[in-house]
Amino acid sequence: MSTVATPAPAPAPRRRRRRSGLQRRQTRIGWLLLIPSLAVVAFVALFPLGRTIYQSFTNQEFLAGSSASQVLPQIKSRLEQILKSK
């Protein structure tokens, strides 16, 4: 016995429903509210990446010119100033 599979008929293309004015306004407001947060996320993600790529083309060393023995006393004195002011 031999069975021949017949292809299923292609589904009819869906017609897009026209959106109402309310749906268009809500979509627009949604995107307008998302834009600032997307901009912040893009900045937080892309700025360090761009800075890293920029620094990879220079001779700059990471934390060049400042050693822990120079930085720690500065941090300590700044924290003392903050605590005294309270």
C-alpha cells in the first residue's frame, strides 16, 4: 500500500485590522514613556563599551599614575570630612 501525502492548502492571508484612534494613542504614549529608559540603558551599556574601544587604541594604562598608597589616604581623609560634617 502506498499513500501519497497531499500538501495542506495554504492559509488565507490575514487582513490587518485597522487600529482605533485610542489604540494608536496608547501605543504612541507607551513608546514615549519607554524612550527615556531605553536611552539610559543604551548609555549605560554603550558608553563603557565605547570608552573601552577608545582606550584600546591608546597607550593609556588602567589607573595610570595613581597607586593604592596614594589613593587610600585621600579616601580616608574624605570619609573623615564627611563624618565630621554630620
